[in-house]
Amino acid sequence: MTKKNQPISGVFLLVIVLYQCLWHVALPFVLARLWRKGLKEPSYRAHVLERLGFYTGKVGRGAIWIHAVSVGETRASAPLIHALVASNQRILLTHTTPTGRRTGADLFKNYIDQGVLKQCYLPYDFCWPVSRFLRQFMPSQGLMMETEVWPSILFFSKNKLPIYLINGRLSLKSSLNFAKFGNLSGELFGLFENILAQTQSDAKHYESLGVKNCPITGNLKFDVQLAPEQIANGQLWKKSLGNRQIITLASSREGEEEIVIRAWAELKDPKPLLLIVPRHLSRTIEIEKFLIQKNIAFIKRSMITLPIKLTQDVLIGDTMGEMASYLSMADYVVMGGTLMGTGGQNLIEPISLSKPVILGPSTYNFADISRAAIDAGIGVQLGQSEAVQLENELFNVFQGFQNHPQKIENMSLFCSEFAKRHQGATKKTINYLNLPSI
């Protein structure tokens, strides 16, 4: 399959040339930054040559290339990958972060062992690493997940293979930023064979940049099947705690733990168990220091074997790969990333487990789903933005749930129905992709 013939202007070509020059100048600094990140996370120093386009092994010509930058995108790609492998397709799965790569290794271990899926890092986005990558693997087409727009990859794939942006997500803020570059943004997005948008709003944002015929296929995250054994573990852990309410703060970002802890600390005894799961586990030490400062008893998941009768007030989820268990334990979930202006994390997973969600004011990463969840009565959104006001508002919500647990049960009943209504994105995506044997 060949890429559609997208015309390239002289100005766009000049920008691409300048972009290559900037990458060559920046490369030593990019590698130095990668090495520094390896001080905290040694896995950043593994497979460095792949980022420069040097790879070992092949998955065979004609494999379908899927790029899932990190953990969330990798999990979202799972239903699509399962469907493609079931249709005898071979998969090349690329990542940008070590956590994304580890997640993929866990999710697709059987496929990797069978030789039908190969993992590697996406090369740095300039001419010679990208060219090496394309020569090495010769994929039949590329599927970029959600927000990935890489100028060199799109440009050097032109007339070689079609690249789709799937599960496409573009916030109003991002679309306005792209719009500042005028026709250049339109030419860049025009290098995609097509863009498959999650929602009507996403489609409108892409179309405002000149994208034509942007189909809406829904959100693949609704089709993700969470690990049954993890869900069962979470339910077992919850049962061991008796009737105690459990609040899970999921994928929290810097500063959010303090707001939630302060609000929770004002609740009457016996307080709910507060389960804190930071998005970046390297921040666990910061959370511990704050709890010690506040004289709050806590324990880390890595220190115990659950189920166990906890006497502490706070449990820190400091392990990888157990998010489904942490969510399954909860009576309700505070979504990280929504309190401090970073756009929010994935609220679909807790909803699919029938857990009501509390959202802060910042939800632009999941704007449509957040609005729909609030309208459906399965989510509560805080309206304030200042930390003290957020704490007060959050305390009132916590107190309402503590005093009226039936309210949680009523909201939970609507969650599974909401999730089922939004399923089907995998089938719609495949219908839009010109793939054999589907």
C-alpha cells in the first residue's frame, strides 16, 4: 500500500530542513538528558542505540507498525493488537518510555514469545534514524496512538507507507497552539492517511486545522479488558478491610497528594482508608515525607502481602502493574492530574469497574468523557482552582460520601452501563483501516 500523494509547499519543505538541522544540534543535549534520566530510572539507559535507528532482529516485511508512546497508549492499543493478531497480522510495537515498553512486554508476552510481535523504541525524529528504522522493518502501514505527531516520521514515510493517527485526541488548547502555525499545521496533519478521532470535539479540532473527512471511531480505552486476576485481588483485599470505605487517589501528580490528604484528614473517625497511587513511583519518597510531617500512619504496598488487616490510615500503591487492583479496591476514585492543571488521567478504567469518580477542574485530556460522566451522574467535578478552595470542596464531597454511602452505590449502578454504551471503538477502527483478513 502506498501513501496518498500529499502536496508539499516550499515553505513546509524549508521547515523540515531546518527541523533536521535543529535535531543534529540538539542531539548531544538530548542524549545527555536521557543519561541523566537514567540516574533515577536505569532503564532509560537500555536500548539507547534503538533511539538512533540501530536495531537487531526483524518482525518480517509487511508488519503493522503501532506506536504507543507510554503506559496509557500501550494499554489502549491492546484490544486492537489482539484483534489484529487474531487475524494473522504481525505487529511492530514501538514506544518512547521504558514504562510503556515494560507494559507492552507484560501485556503481549505470549505474542512476543510466538514471534508475531516485536517491541522496540521509536527512533529520534530526524532523517537518518527514521530512515534506518523504515529500512529495517519495512512496515506495511503505521498506526500512531492518540496525540503522536512526528514531522520527520510523517515526511520520510511519504509515498512509502500510509500512516494513520488512531484514537486521535486533540484538546482545544492544543488545537489553538497548532493554529498559530497556520497552513504549516494543515500540511503536517495532511501527511496522515487519515485521522480517526475519539469524539466529535476532537474531530472538530482536527478539521479546524484543515483535516478533511475525520471519522469518529470512539475511544479504544473503553474496549480494554482489565486483568481479571487483578480485579479479583482488589476485591479480596477490600473484603479483608471489612466495611471500611476506601478512597483511591489514582495517578496523582505533584502537589495533588497534599490537597487530598488535607481534605481527607478533616473527616471524622473512623476515616476511610486513603490509597494513594502516584503516576510516577519515583515521587513516593515525597509523599512519605509529607505524611510523616503530618503524623499520619501509612504503609507501602511493597512492604506487605495483601490481603491483610491494615491498622494504618494510608496505603501507598508503590508497585507497577497493579492499578486494576487498586481501582477495584476503591469505593470511589479521585482522578489524578485533574487538580493541578495537567489535564487529567484516564477516568475510563475506574468507570469500567463501576467506581464513581471525583474530578478536579482540569480535564482537558478527557474533556468529552468527563462531561459525559458528570451528566450521567457517575462523576463529581470540583469547580475551584485554588488549593485551599479545592481542599474545602473536596472535603465536602468526601463527607457526603462518608455520611451517605448509599449515594456511592447508586452512582456505581450507572457506571457499567455508561462504559458499555461507549464500547466498540476497536471494530470501528478496524473498519476504517484497509487491512487484509479483517
